[in-house]
Amino acid sequence: NEQRILAEIASAAAVGTTIAEIIGSLSGALGGTVPGAFALYGRLSEGTIIYDTVAADVAPFVSSAELPLSFDAAGREAQATGYCLGSLQKGRGKENPRTWGEPPDAARETLHRIGRGLGLHRYCLVSYSAAGTAAGMLMVASTDPGYIFSPAHIALLRRIVRIVGPAIEAVRAATKIAHQSELNELVLRSLREGVILLDHDANVVFTNPTGAAFLEAVNPGGSARGFEELALLLPEATRANVALAVTGNQASSGRARMVVSGHERWVDYELVPLDEDPYRLLVVTSEVTGAVRREAEQQKQRDGWEQASRLVALGELVGGVAHELNNPLTAILGFSEILSSGPEAASVREEIGIIRKEALRARDIVRDLLFIARPAPVEQTLVAMNDVIGHIERLRRADWARDGIEVDVDVDLGGSPVWGNESQLSQVFLNLVINAEHAIGDRGGSIRIIGRRRRQDVCIAVSDSGSGMAREVVDRVFEPFFSTKQSAGTGLGLSLSRSMVVAHQGTISVESDPGIGTTFTVTLPVYDAAPVSAPFETQTDGVPTHSAAADGRAVRVLVIDDEPNLRKLCQRLIISLGHSCSVAQDSATALALASAEDFDMVLCDYRLASESADAVLAGFVEHAPHLIARTVVATGAANDVAVLELVARFGLRLIAKPYGGEEIAAEIARAALLRG
């Protein structure tokens, strides 16, 4: 009978996949030996017996699958001697009174509640040891109140525990492994990172959904076979790392740019070589497209700030240099005019003309430099950018056809005007188009002009298929005097264009790839309401510029300038026009002259040696207020804030240096008209 019981239990232990199946087989096998047999098995953990309460008949008495029970006297005796007898009914454990020698706890009360609920009486607690260490306890109880465990039955139970103990521990370990495997798979499948496990032939052993998407993007349909073929489908920059991991058995990582369904994607990857057959390579991928784009945008902003800072510093420098050049240029222009008007100039008239032409060219460069440093206010109106681009297209069409340049103009701004100066905006885009033509050269190529409205902005991009520019060149294209045209041009075109765009509250940016081409993008705010602006106008329309005043009387002019050459120039020019001229080098001399003689016009340089025109006007306010309306301020910095503030405060006229005879004649004629 014992052999039958052991064989039956051994068979159940061999095929059982759960603890409930193995423990449940004991009741049936022991039914003829232990009346109403009931069994529980618990593992030992740090002085605690943790019973598995998974049997269906126990469920009504417990709230969890485990019942932890601290060691009492019975547990300690079973651990020491191999077994212990006791009762689950109070007052029935007289053969082992130590069963109730421990203070009751909630778990023990639960165990006795099970006993009472199922009608259990005496029990035998048998210890299971593995490798000489107690590992578990098997408790078998009987529903027969008169049943007493005999020595033979105790010996049988000790043999049984050596069968079910290892089986239950094996099931417990398998369950733990399966649970851990499910947990690991859940974690892997939930990861945003891609996880791919490959064997020695680059076959996929495991992948989570993110990894599967990565594989499909790299190797659609799994057509590539082996690591060599698979590597050829990867971005070139990653192939060396794959070879390092597969053949060199070294872990590697990196970042790769990929094109998936026509869209750019960036992926961080880690390659971990494995030595356990059949596994060869673990690949972990993480899409970082958003992070790369944010980093690129932040870097673009930093580059923009750095470039703006450099341009501001450079603008201040060239602005100061330009201002210092204005005075000698004024003298060169003025005296060349005086020389050309004399009879002795006949033999050198061509040379004088060259001097004047080059001086005018230098003047234009100086004015461009000053505009780059401090953009001056200009007259602004509503500007239809479609018309501006259309005008440039008509202007350059013949040159494009002659040079074999294909041009695609696609400007659809939906009737969105901008508030600006049409001449300046035309100059900006004409400069960008001509730069694109130069980039293409005589090789032939294409130019594309695209314009769209984006929210509250108008965006117009001018692209060429030229040779492109390196990063270090792109970083400097907006710097004054920097040019890629070698001996051609002044290097001010893009600097001036940028200043004009900024003056319109817009932005201009450049993107270029060597060997592919360059794109300049201009963004301008769409017109909402005309901004308040009162730009200074220098037009002389309707003002006569002949030498003598209309009434035949000479105009009396006071010139205030700290430069002796300019005082002499103005005196010579004004006298040659048939008028009288007095000169002063500072405010004190000017006020002394004004108190002795009345002047029809005052031409005052803004920046004197140790003072400014503010001191002269302050003196006029106190001693000769009638001269304020007759004062014209001359300056090389017509857009300087202090100059504009002075002009606005007193309602003065402004003449920009370098000036010549025409400008002085126009101001004298105006003064004569005001004199009446």
C-alpha cells in the first residue's frame, strides 16, 4: 500500500505543473491511510513558514495565495527532529502542548479558522531539507477526530515530503522564471527603445515592436541575409561599428541619420556582442529625431546670437571708420568740383572726373557701411512682394536665358502685403538672385524662388544648384567685406541686405550643402497696421538749385565745422555760387558771429571737436532763436539716435556727408525761398 501511495504521488509530482496539482494529489493518495486527508506545503524563509493556499477548498478562508506563519514551538521541533504532531482544534493538542505555547497572531488564527472550517483535527508537520538545509514544511491533517498519526504513517509522510518537496520547489522556480520572463517581455515590449536580438546569421531571434519597426525601415521584408548584407543597408557611418561588434567582439554605439518613408530620422544605437549560442548581437535603438531637431534649433539660435553679436561689434567698428572717412571724402568731392569748374582744369579734366567718380564710389560704400551699422529710417508703404519678385524676374529673364539658367518662380502669398520700403526690398532680393547666378557660374544650373505665407509672416526662399558653401563660409557670409567672389564685388551685399531685412523687422537665414547648393530664406511680417514712422526725407524736388537767389540778393551763410579743410571748402563753394559765407570752428565763435550779423542759413556739423550741434542750438535758443529754423545739420551718421532726436526736437533739416556743390546749392536755394 505504501509503495502504491508513493508511486501515485511520484507520478503526480512528475507531471504536475502547479503547486495546487501536486498538493491536491496527496489527499487522494492518502485517503485510505489518513482519514479525510488535507495537505498544505510551505517554504521556509528567515524563520517563517509561507504556506501556499491555492487549494480551492481553502479559498473562502484566506484573502491571498500565501499564508506566512512565524515559527512556533511545533515548527522549531519539526525543523530539529524532522517532524512534529499537533492539533488544529484548541484543547486537542495534549500530546504536544507546545503547539499552543506561542502567542496567537493573525496568520495563526487564519490557520485555525481553516481547521475549524474544514473540520480538521490532528496534523503532522514534516520538514523537507535540501543540501542539508531546511527548505520547506509539509502539513497533513485528518478530519477524523479519533485518528492518531502512527510511527509508520509518520515515516511514510517523511518519504512523501522527499518526493513532493523537490517537485514543488521546481514548480516554484519554473513559475518564478516564467513570471520574470513575462515581466521582462512586458518591459521590453513597452520600451520606447527598440530591442533586437540576432543570431550568428543575423536572423531575428527576438524584437519588440519598436525594434521591428526599425528593422522594417532598414531591411524591408527581411531581404538581406547575413551581417554583411545587412550592414550595406545601414547608414555608411554605422557599418564600421557593426563590423567592430560582430567580428571584433567589441561593444560600440553611435548616432545615425536615416531616411524613412521620405522623412529624416535620427537614431541612437548600441551594439552589444554576445557569446552565448545561438545569440550573437544585441541591438538597442532609440529614435532621437525630436532631440536632434531641438539641438539643431538651439544651436541655430546660438549661432544666430553669436553672429548678431559679431555683426553688431563689426558694425560699430565700420560705422566709426565710415564716419571718419566722411570728412576727407567731403573735401575730395567738393574740391574736385571746384577744380573741374576752373579754366585750368581743361588739361586734366579726365583725371578730375576719375577722382570724382571714385570719391562718389567711396561715398556709396561709406553710406552702405553706415546703414549696416545703424539702419536708417526710410519712407515705408504697403509693398506687394509678388510684384517685387515679378519685377526682378522680368529684369533678369534675358540674362537667365543667355546663361542657360533654369528658373522656377513659385510665389503665392495670397495677397499678403508687407509694410516696408519697396526699393530696399527689391535691392535685397535682386542681390540674392544675382548671388545665385554667380554661384551657378557658367556651368549651367537652376534657381528656384518660392514664396508662401506662414501665419503672420511672408517667407521667400531663393535657392540655387551651385557648388554650395562650407560651414565656415556660411558662418561669415553676412560679415561686411567678406566675399566668395574673390576680386568681384565689395563684400557688402549680404551685410547690407541683412541690415535692410532687420530694419523691416524680418529675418534672413542661409542653408548650404557643399556640392548641392544654397538657399537664402527671408521672412517678413505681414502688414497688420502701418507702424508709426516719420523718416527723414532728403529729396529736393521742386527746389531750385541755381547759384543765385531768386531775388538776386546773396544768401548769407554761417558754416560751423571743426575741420579746417571743410570750412575752406564750404566757403569756396558758397562764394562760387554768388553768396557770402562766414565760418566758425565751435559754438562760442558761432554765437559771436550770430550776434554781430544776421544769417539766412546756418550749416552746422553735428560732431564738433569737443562738443556737438546741441551746444550750438542751445546758444541759439538763448541768444538767436530766429536762427533755429534756418539751421541745417550736416553729419556722416544721419541715422544716429542722438542726431535724429536733435533734428526732431527743433524741426531741423539734415544733410548727409559727404556732400558736394549740388547739395549745398539746394539748401541755399531753400533758404532763399524761406527768406522771402
